[in-house]
Amino acid sequence: MGVVMVATVLLYSGRENPSWRVPTTRVTQVGRALETMPEIICPPPPLSGLGYTGVQLNIKAPLGAERIWTFANGIAVSDRRCFADAGRKVERMLLGTGRSHIDASIFSSIVR
Amino acid sequence: MPTFAILDVFSGTPNPAWPIDDDLAQRMTALGNTESTPPALGYRGIKIVQTAAAAAAGAATEDALGAFTQSVVIFGSADAEKELLGVGVTAGAVNADLAAFVTQSLGGPALVASRGVSVSGACPPCGGNNAPAYDPAYWNDPSRQPVNNCYAYANNNATGTFPQPGRGSGQIFTSLDCNGVSAASVRDGLVTTNTFAACRDGWYAALVIWPGQDYHWYRQDTTGCWSHKPGQTPARNVDNSGAAITDPQQCDRGPYTVFCTYMVTNASVTIT
């Protein structure tokens, strides 16, 4: 059993958010993208509101602790460290792996 | 080439800057002036600039952007300025106090609250005899925040189950609209009401709908102002524009555009 990645769109308030397992064929690509993001000084925490606020990625490696990332507005955060997700590359990559799990009209508005 | 917005407001310290997407940048470029606003102390508009990707990634201040090219200044277009400001707040580049100052400069409502700061006496009277106190520290604890939603918060019951209207009484809502969700919550024990003016036992909540997508709840706290918890995100006492919520029917609700009804809830309501 290899690395398991689960992506969740931070979208809804009442209902459960759309969530899916990142296909194993994309796990390596996502992992490499995470490794290439430059670390930056964390800006103040966002005042996330109603509607789309980003993507969460849970990564569980064999025998390892679960690591949680969040992606929003070109910034990736994990373990209180911040990284530049230039052009929202990783955020869009993750959304692309879950297209069938997201309402089509919402998908088009959040990936643009 | 990435586009950023710069809030032109400070004199001594670097101005806040935050990235904006292509669609917003194009709309603002079409709307803005190409000339700078007159020098003045305080808010002078929001500059739209293009800069190099490598230097600007994640920048939260004008100084950190490096070299940039200014295209337009947005000033005197309150709706556009508020939209940009909202993006800046969400990005964490503009804090609630600064957003409040700029909003007032635009002629917006004067009452704006910071996260975790008590709102002022301009709140309406609280009519719920058992209204909960605004206590974000409790709800935003890592053990509670991700597993409790707006319905848990409105009913002041951290079930840890992401509770759904109707599930506690045996039948979850069957239609994602005002009638469906309000009926399910009535089965749980909530009571619909047309106003939150009357004094009564329990406390007031309010139901709104994102058409076809989701529902959301607000609750009235002891202050008389309202607070909410959008999904697994932190509880807060401000709306999507960073303003205190004196009436959920009138506040900025983002995509939750349909206001359904006020309701009354209490500690005996069953939610799961």
C-alpha cells in the first residue's frame, strides 16, 4: 500500500464537502509539485467566509503520520508553514482530479 | 504575469497586497482609472498591478512584490472596491480593522467587528432569553472546529457529527430549499418565526440557502448581534465583507443568496 491522498473542496457550510481519493496515477505528480513549492513567510490567517475557500489535501504515508495541506489564493499551508502555490498550480491540479465530484458550474468558477 | 491588488492606504508602513485571479483583474482593468488618485492621508484607492511571478508569490505587502507595472487604480467605485477588499481579507492581506476603515471610507456601514472582538452597542436587542455567548475559542478548538458545522453552531450543540437538519428526528431533509430544510429542522424541534424582535425562551437562528447547493445557519448571541460557523471553518461574528451582523437577512452572505426564515431553537432540540 503506497501513499494515499484524499482531497476535499472547502465549499459548503451545512452539507459535507465533496471529497475523493486522488488517483494513484496522479499521486507522484502531486507529490513532486509539493516538493517544488518555495517556502514563504506566512501572511495573516485568512478570514475564510461562505462559499469556496480552498482545497484540503490529507496525505497518509505507510507507517507515517497523516499530513494535512490547505491550498487557497496561491498559498499552501501545512504544519503552520506556508509555501507559494504560484498560479494556484497545485490547487488546480487537485481540483482537476475530482472534476466528477464537483457540480459543473461550481467547478468552472473555482478553477478559473 | 500575476496580477496583484494593492490597498493604497498607509503612509509609513508598506501597503497590503494580494493576488487576484485573471477574471477579476480583467473586470477591474476595464473599470479603473489610469491616473493616480490625488495625494491624501488615508484611503486612496486600490491599485491593480502586474509583477514577476517568482518575486511576488505569496507577497502580502507592496514592498514584497518587487518591480511591478501599474495598470489602473480603482477609486470611487464602491462595489468594485468592496469586492477587491473582500479578496484581500480572504487572502489574509487585509485585517478586519483595516477593512472596516476602508469600508467606512467608501460610505459603507460603520459597524465592523474584528474576529474575536466584542461588537459594539449598535447590535439590536437580544430577544432570546437563553441566547449563547459568542465564544469562538470553544468552537474553534481543533477538536471541535472540523467536525461541527453551521447547524451545530446555530443550535449551540457541538455534536461532533456535522449534524444535518432532520437527522436527529429520523428523516434528513429531502429537498435542498427553504421548505425542505426548514421542515426538517422543525421536526428536530426548531420553530419558525417572522421576526427576532420578540422576547422569548430559547434563542434565535436564521436559515439561508445557496440555491441548489447548500444551506447555512446563523444564530443570535447575547450581544444581540449574530454569528455563524461556515462548515468546518472557524466560527466568526462577521459577514463575508467583514462587517458585524445585525440582521442575517441584510448581511453579505456570499453565494447563500436566499433568505428563508428566522427560527427559534433551544437546548432541548435534537440534532445529530
